[in-house]
Amino acid sequence: MGGYFLLAGILFLIGMAVNSRLKSKFSEYSQIPLSNGMSGKEVAEKMLHENGIYDVQVISVPGFLSDHYNPSDKTVNLSPEVFEGRSISSAAVAAHECGHAVQHATAYQMLMLRSRLVPVVQISSNLSQWVILAGLGWMGFGGGSQMLLLIGITLFAASTLFSIITLPVEYDASARALRWMETAHITTMQEHDKAADALKWAARTYVVAAVSSIATLVYYIMIFMNRRDD
């Protein structure tokens, strides 16, 4: 157990470092104006239209780095800094979120799979920890608690699978955004490198989340296997 908590602590610190670096990069590149003077909203609408997408609305939502694409109502939701900003970071984030809209419009398989998992994950993420804790607490009371632990692990595995599937979805959206910004001449060569750097750090937050979830799942499985053999 001590080894797990050490690993969890290390992953937690790495996650904090990556998030801090992401915020630092966003802040740095938000101070560099985009040479063409376009706002994040304008970049997003241009990318959507040039990809033949006219049924997706670009709107502003409150919060810092709260940017996301909502496939259920077909909206690209941009934080105020991105929506109104005319910087490299604003363009990069706006294009990335539109990358998800393009994925949706072209039925990108991994996005479709992730979307189908959302209802399951909403339930499993709320229940898994409570069921696992109950299984661990009642382990000495017979096989019923062992089954409870297994159910909790299965629920947690759904969340882990979701975090793994998220990785190719996020990397693909960034790749689409960067290709489009280059071919549409949204960024200069120097600006393009900075946009790629910003999106690289954003993607790493998902990598840390996936690794942490996998490590936790393995730990729970090891507990189950050890208790089953007792």
C-alpha cells in the first residue's frame, strides 16, 4: 500500500506541474498578438466554415480554460480570454475545440466511442469510489463484500477506459487544428510553433490523468487478487 501512495503522490505532483506549465504557456502566448489580428471567435468560425460546418455555434462561457466542444447541442464553448482574445493561445485553443467539431461532423470513431461512454462514466464515476470503499470496509464479512469490491473495480475501469480513449481524441483534435492553421495561414511559422507548444502542454494534462487512473485501477485489482487468495 505504501508503494501505491508513493506513486499516487508522484503522479499528483506531476499533474500539478503539468497544469502549472499549461497555465504558464497559455499566459505567455496570450500576450503575443496574432499577426492577422483575428479573435478566437473569428478563428473558430472560419475553421468551421472552411470544413463545411455551418450548424455549430461558437459561444462564450465563463471560466478560465473552460473551453470545450459540446456535441449534444453542437456548440464550441470558448472562455472569455479565448473568445475575445486575439493572441496565439486564443487561436490555438479555438482551433483545437473546432477540431472536435470536425471530428463530430466526420464521425471520427474514437470521438463517437467516447460520446457513447459518457452516460456510463457519469454513473460509474459517482458510484465507483463509494462501492470500492464499501467493499474494502466489509471485506472481512464474507464473499458478498468481495463481490462488492469487484463491482466497484468494474465501475472504476469504465472511467479509466474513458480517460484512455480521450487521449487519441485530444491529440487528433490538436493535429487537425495545427494543420488547418498552417494551410489557412492563420499563423506564421514562428506563431505556429508556439501554438503547437501550447497544445502540446494541454494534451499532457490528459496523459497524466490517464496514467493516474490506470495506476489506481491496477492498485485496486491487486487488492482484490490478494484478498481473493487469502
